[in-house]
Amino acid sequence: MSGLLDQGPGTYRTTVVEPLHPKTYDVQPRDREPLIAFMLDALRAEGCRIIHEPRPDRAPFRITFETPEGERMGIVAYAFLATFTPTKNRPEDEHSFQIKYGSKDGKLHTLWQDPFGVYVTLFLGINPERGFFVAADPVLHSPTKFFIRLEFKEEHVTQILSKGWHAWERRRRAAEGEPVEVLVGGSRSNLLRLIRFEREACREDQGHRQLLAERAVGDVRATNVVAPSVTVPPAPHLHSLARELDLSESEVLDVIASARRLKMAVRGWVAEEHLVRQLRKVPGVTDCLRPDQEGGVDVTLRFEGSRPISMECKNVLREKTASGVPRIDFQRTRTSKRDPCRRFYTPDDFDIVAACLHAVTERWEFRFAETTTLDRLGREHDCRGRVSNRVVLDQRWGSEVTEVLRRVAAH
């Protein structure tokens, strides 16, 4: 996978070059058959008709099926056995699944995403005996090394089995710099819900991944149904794009709602659009633009005739600190293999950070801070001097942008 650049509030909006087929690995059929049976039984229990069953000796596992509503769907599942095996020097309440296919070669392996959007990629651990799964974000984990473990707690399993569906932020003891990760667990009867959720949440930032998972508790039905005919309004009142596409405005929205890739792209732009609208109302702000350049900043503007000021829009995480303060995982999800420090921002990358609170408040509101005031990675970190990824919206952040703009413009 190539061409992934961080542009905007946690969403990647540039060309992703994917192979047409996933790389496959030899696996032991005896070990994988229970995982395949779990997925097939779960889909059949939901009334799905299985069209294609995977071979148990080749992973990842491809399954195609038809839902009771007649929707054709497919998954490519990187599935592993989740176990609860007490291990010396590990927490007593720890579950885990080992991510491994093929040999332990130490290389990075891409988790495939369908370039045509037909198949949904799952990356999950399955416990067939207790009847649950735990899914991780396949985009966040790609590329991955094999023969690594992903851990979760008994408390989360209890929530999964009691509620049937549960999303949480994975707590790590790892060194500073590890990206925040949201896991989603469900009972066997919620596998179809997971598939629809992963289709919806693909390439979302972790804050909105958790928000979408929490919303998925309700009815998650197929959205790519044919919209009813709509009377086209008179031409003078029709948006130019609707005229270009020869559709009504309602039909254009229906097309976006029915196509996950379109909806993902639109959702990634919405926070920036709300930000620009708010900034343009600030007295003294002129030339407020969204450059729309790969690798560029999200917003540029001038304040009271100043030099151009750059601003980056970032979504907060869904979970706040213990004291109720919003947080940001302030780093690029993708980085260069040749320069691991590329994942972390420098104080000079942009002047101001605008934190969008939508993942917490479900309203399009923002807090602002100067990039130079944020904490840096310490001496113990290989990328010391870059901006820390652990950002808390403390007293350095404010809802009024005018004073922040005035300080930056004075520099």
C-alpha cells in the first residue's frame, strides 16, 4: 500500500494503490477450521446465504454471502484464535490473540483492502468456545509484523458477553509514540454488524471509529438500496453539481450515503468545512482558504493583514482523561519506513492546531492552540524535539481563536 498521507482531521484523502488480490499464506487447517465455522455459522444464523466458503489451509479467509435483504457482500478476514491462557509475568486477567501467518520473517505485511470496495477487510481474534470476537482496525495495523500479540482484558470480555457489542480504547503500557487504538468486540450474533461497521468505519480516525461503533448498537442495515424517484426541482434552484450529474440534489445525497468511500471522503472534509466557516466570521480574518494539496496544511488565512497563517484540524478521541478533559492522538497514522520520525509533527509544520470536539460532543466545535506551545518528545525518545503525540486539551487551549491568531501574527 502506498500514497497514504495525513491530510485533515485524521482521514487520508489521496490515492491508495492496492493490489487486486490479497497475499495469501499457508496455515494449518485444523487450527483455522473453528474460526471459519464461527464466521459461517454466525452469518447463517442471521439468515445469510453463503455463496463462497474459504479453504481452511489458506489465509486470509474470503467469504461471500447474500443478506436476507438481498445485498451481496464479501469479507477478507485476517482471523486468529483468541485465548485466555495465564502466562508468567503477564496480567492474570489478560486475553490475547497472536497475529501470525507463515514464517516468522520479521518483515512487514500489508493487510489488504479491496481497491473496488466490494470486500470488507476484518482483522480479528475469535474465541469459538465462549462465542465472541474482538476486532482491531485493519488500516491502523497495516503493515504489520507477524508473530505479535494483541491483548485485551477479561473486563472487556464480560462487557461483550453481557451486551453483545462493546467498543473501547485499548490501554497500552508501551513507550510514548504508540498510536491510540480502538477495539470493537461482539458476540457471535453480531458478526454481520461488525462487517457493516468496518465498511462504514474504514480509514476513519480512532475517535470517530469509536463513535461509529457506539452508534452501531442500533439497527445497522444495508444502505446501498435504490432510492425512490425524486421530483427534480426547477433548474435555477438546482446545485451545479446536481445538474452536471443529471440527478436531483436528494439523489446526489443518496448516492453519497450508499457508497462508503464517498461518505468517508465527505466526512473527512466536513470538520474542515465547519472550521473554515467559523474562521471566516472572525473579525480581521481574510483569505481563509483550504489549499487541498497532498501533504499540505488544512487551512491558511491572514489575520489583520498578517503573513499567511497555517492551521491543522485534528479530531479528538472519543474517551476523555479521568478528569474529563478531551485528548488528541497527535501524529500521522502512516509514516515513511526510511524515516520513522515522520510520524510525529514538528513545531514548524503549521502555526495553529484546531481540535474538533465532534467525536466527544457530537457538535462541530473547536479548541485552538499554538503548535509551539505543545509538549515535545523527551530525551528518551528517538524522535526527541518533535511534538508529543499525547496531547491533552488543557489550559493552553481555548474556544476563542482571536487571541491565538493575534499572538501568531505578531511573531
